[in-house]
Amino acid sequence: MTRIAVLEFLIHLLIFFLGAGIGSFLNVVIYRLPLGISVNNPKRSFCPQCKKQIPWFQNLPLISWLSLRGKCAACKSPIPFRYFFVELLTGCIFYAIFIKFRGSWDYRLDWGDMVILYWIFAALLIAGTFIDIDHYILPHEITFGGLAVGLIGSWIEPQLMGEFIRSRGLVASLAGACIGATLIWVIIQLGKMAFGRIKRKFQSPEAWTISQPKEDEPPLFEIAKESFTWHDIFFRPSDRLVMTCTELKVNETSYGPCQLELRENAMKIRPESGAEVQHTTLEDIKKLEGQATQVLIPREAMGYGDIYLLAMIGSFLGWQAVLFTVVAASVLGSIIGVVPRLFGKTEWSSKIPFGPYLAGGAMIWLFYGPQLVEWYMNRLVVREILDV
């Protein structure tokens, strides 16, 4: 093996472990950012269970998880496999981006800007995906921060948009972001019209409760063996949870048949007796429960975080990628929705928000999108020719 071959092998190995190291940092972001914990303080990673800081020699990407057999060295509590998976996934994606976009190997860094920008893009998508899966949110630090990087990056490296002039690269990036945001906004509005509420009627009154098991978590609404978090119910200021109650108990006060209307921070009670409607806030309510014969629950197929995510994707990949990403995300969602049903595990797919599918569609475009579009268009042309 020549020196050049050895050097290239070491470079490839370095790129993979660089990605794995970034994946280790992304695990910190995924855990801390939704909880409001600074990613810099404490600077060293710590065990979520015993809170003991992890020394550097036990925090090596991939190697430490394997050597510790997925357990904390201090308290022996399990370390989720996701930590290892994120490091492995990031390493593989970083390496794949390096291979695809570095160009011919000539020891120059003229490919460096493209690769680095796509590395940043991939890291943002990975962090956003796992945060969205865990918490059903897409933090602005990721979406807005990524949008800014995409716009600036398209000016620094206009080839990101397939352009050679910086101003045209920036305009194309801005157009991609605007088209992405507008497209998802339209889809969300159509989704509200078609699937904007869940209506349940019960033959006999069903018990329901609203409680907050943990102070740092949103309240939980439970009825007829179904449960919904406050974030599941209230997306917009206009959202209302409406129940026809046979009984209602607010703290120590009991009501007879009435209609209960709940907003995110307020409540209305309309007794059937025709008494005056009572208004109250939810701040002083410790106990809220009752029996209901009908419930109307607002819901959202997608959150507004998806608007910002697709805008970010458009700023990095352009408007064509936005259209492809939405279609690919829908296909991915359909596949992942159907496969678990075949094994009787419908709850697996129902717990995945749309953000990860958008991220998956964007990564498919990054590596294979134009080729897939060309293949599909060629098949359409062939089919038209055969039909003629």
C-alpha cells in the first residue's frame, strides 16, 4: 500500500470519526435543548440518572458505549441505544457527504465549503429529528439558526443552489425558503379544514380527568382510555376543548349537567339550568374531572415548526428540493405507517411527528433526488410513447 493510499485511508477514517464526534455533541443538544439546559454549562456530559459528570475517556464516540455495554460507569443505569445510534448515524452521513461532494481527491480544499455546509445541514436535521420524536417540537435554535446558515452559505458558496454568482445563489436560497414555508403553511391550513378536530360520543358517561403529573411537563387530558397532552390539543389561540358533561368537579366545587369549554389558559362553564356562564382561569385549579357524554378535541396534523423546518431545507437545497421533500416525506410516512400495522404495532408510527419525515425526504434529495426525478420523468415519457 502506497503512502498516498495510507493517507487517504486515514483521511476517510478521520472523517467518519469526526462525524461520530459531532454526533456525540448532537446527543447533548437533543437532551439539553428542549429542557432549557445550556449546551455549554456544564461543559462535560453527565449521566441523566445519577447526574455525575462523565470523564473524557468514558465519553469517546461509539467506543465508550460499546466498552461500557450501554451502562453508566458510576450508577450502572442503562444508557439508551439512541446515543450510540445518533453517533453512528452522524458518522455515516458525514462520510457519505464527504464521498459524494468532495470531488476528485487532489489534496486541495476547493470542495470544502460545500461539504462543511452540508455537514451543518445534516447535523441540524439529525438534532431536529430526535428532538421532534421525543418532545414534538422543533426548536427555533435549529430551524431559524439553520435558515440563517442556509442563506449565508448560499451567498458564500452559490453552487449550493447550482449558481456561480453569489447574489443569485442568495436569491435562489431565499426563494427556496419562502416556497417551503408557504407550501407547508397551505398544507397545514387544508389539514385543519379536513382533520381539524376529533369528535367522540359515548353511549354512557365516560370519566375524564385533567392532571399534571410532573411540574415540568404539560397537563394531561384523559378520557375513555385515551390520553392527550396539552400540546396535542392546543396549537392555536382559537383552539377549544369542548365537553358535554353530566358531572363536573372543579377543585372542591361540583356542578351538574353542563357544557365545559377549555382553552389553553382559560375555562367556561355553561350549566344546562340556564344560569349565568362562569369564566375562570386555570392557574388556581388543582383538580378538574368529571363525566362526559360527548367531547370535541382540536388537533393538528402538523405543527408550525414544520413550516420553519421546510424553510430551512429550502434555504440549503432550493425550491425543487422543497417539492420533492414534501412528496418523499408523505411516501415515507405512508410506508412507516403501514409496516407497523402489519405487525399489530400501530402506536409506533402514530407517535412519530412529520418533522422526521421531512428530514428523511431532504436527505434522500441530497443524495439521490435529481436522479430519482429524472428516472421518474423518463418513465412518464416512455409510458406516453407506448400509449400513443
